[in-house]
Amino acid sequence: MLGIQSKWGTRITGLLLLVSSMVLASATVRAQEPPAEQKLFDGTSLERWTKTNFGGEGDVRIEEGSVVLGMGAPLTGITWSDPSALPFRMNYEIRLEARRVEGSDFFCGLTFPFHNDSASLIVGGWGGSLVGISCLDRADASENETTRIRKFEKEKWYVIRLRVRENRLQAWIDDKMVVDCVIGDRKLSTRSEVRLCQPLGICSFQTKAEVRNISIKGVEPEPVPSGTP
């Protein structure tokens, strides 16, 4: 009888240990998952944003769930009001929708944090069709390898995504990749004109634009290549 009880006790103990390890493993996986997507604009107020004081900026207002950036001379924009409350400075993805209403230059200059530095994703610049990152080693979006040319229609909404990782910047417009840049030891910065948008901001250049559905989420760090010390 004692032998039977001993066997059952051993089996039960083993089962409990197995269940405990499974629960622990599940909790560890959940802890490692990136945080859920967070809204940065609720469609009704600029509670966590301020109008960027460029000088010569146009009107900024909310209409039908969108931030309207009036025609500026030359810039109009909004800047995140509390840098210390930024959800991420690395390993994140920003998603928003933007469109050009009037004008012929960039309708989305998305300035974003990269550790303690910032850079900008320019959409529709230099006459209305250029996409790229400003700046890499002080070379702006028209002067580095991220330069792309594409047509943008007025009054059309475009879905823009920017993914920021330790060694790579990637961007998509309507799910088509437009930027895939390895950083390495390169220096990121913004042009002086949009410095007031740091660390996070959105602006337009001599263009009336609208932005909406601004959100951010964490992403997994880029895998370290095998063989890397």
C-alpha cells in the first residue's frame, strides 16, 4: 500500500511541476510580447500635442476626426507636448493616415525619436513627389539613398507606417515599402527647419494637409545575426 501511495505521490508531484513550468513559460512569453498599440490622437482633441511655433505657421484645428494643418509660410505642425512621456524611443512602429489638401510640397513630415536623437520621414517633398529620411550623416531626404519618387494625389488618404529599430529604419506607404535603411554607425538628425518638432511631431511645408488615426506600438528588436560577438 505504501508503495502505491509513493508512486502516486511521485506522479502528482511531477504533474504539478510540469503545470508550474508551463504557466511560468506562458507568463514569460507574455512578458516579452511588445505592448499593444496605443493611440496618440483620439480624434477629438490635441490633449497631448501642441501647435508648433515655427513662425508663419497656418491654423491648426480638428475637423471630423482629423488634425488640419493649414497652409504655412512655410511650415505648420504639431509636436508631442511631453517628451518624458513618450511611450518609445526605440523598437517601435508609428502608423498614421495623411493627405494633401492644397499645395505641392510635403504633406507629412513625421519627425521621430531615435534614442536621444531625431530624424524625419518626408512624404511628398521637393515639388510634391519625394519620399525619404532627413537626415543621414547630415544628408537630407533628397541627398541620401532613401530618396524615392512617387506620385501623390490631392485629397487622397495614404496609410504611412514607420518602423524604428536599433540598426534599421523601414517605412511603408499603403503597405508598399519605400524605405529600408541600415543605420550602422551613421548619425541621424533633422533639418534645422523642423527642429521644433523633436522628438515627435508632424508638419507640412507650404501645404494644407490633414492627418488622422495616429498610433504607436512596440516591435521586437531586430534579430542579431548569427556569429555576431
